[in-house]
Amino acid sequence: MEKIKLRFSEILEKIKKIDFGEIDLVVGIARGGIVPGALIANLLQKDFQILWLNFRDDDNIPKYAKPQLLKKINFEFRNKKILVVDDVSRSGATLNQAKAVLKTDAKTFVVNGTADFSLYNYKQCLEWPWN
């Protein structure tokens, strides 16, 4: 099955049209959420931090029963309105674990899949413009 090629300019234009509401902090889930999270934080002119949470290996095969926090959180997140960003979400396990770790009912964004905000819901693999 051929991958769908996404264009950076198309992703940027779609993100610009989203009203995320009030956000204090954008948190990108490493690794897939780093580029889209940084982009959103820049557009919103908000702080950006990385949450080192991992569920799958480089071949997209689950390597843990649930997403694991790989590095200690070294940024202040309490009492902030947070937008958690990842590249893809199918089951919601990583986004839900991020919200649990951050002890917040954060809003969520993914480029592809299911979240509070998402750009696409393709079932096949995507070719990211930043890879």
C-alpha cells in the first residue's frame, strides 16, 4: 500500500484554521508530536515543551503494555491549560496516558487520527513532510 504524501504547506494552512481556545502551554509527545507541536506553539505564540512518552518502536510495533514515560518531566505544567500534540492516534492510549501523567484534562491534537482536534483520519500510512 502506497503512503499518502502530506505537504507541509497544507498542514500549516489547516492548523491555522483551528480555534484551539485558551491554551497556556503546548506539549508535544516525543517523537511524533515534536514538529507539529512546535509549529502550533509558534503559531499560537505559546510555550512549548516535550513529553518523552513512548508506546511503539521504530517499526510501529507496541513495545510496552501501555505508553511509558521515558524521561522525567522537567517543566511546569500544573494549573495550565494544555494542548497535547502527537502525530497519530488510533486507540487514544498515548494521549490518555499523557493527560494522566500531566494530571490534566488537556485538549488533544493529532495530525492523523482521533483527538479533540485532528487534520486527517486516514487509515493508511502517511509520509510526513518533516521526515
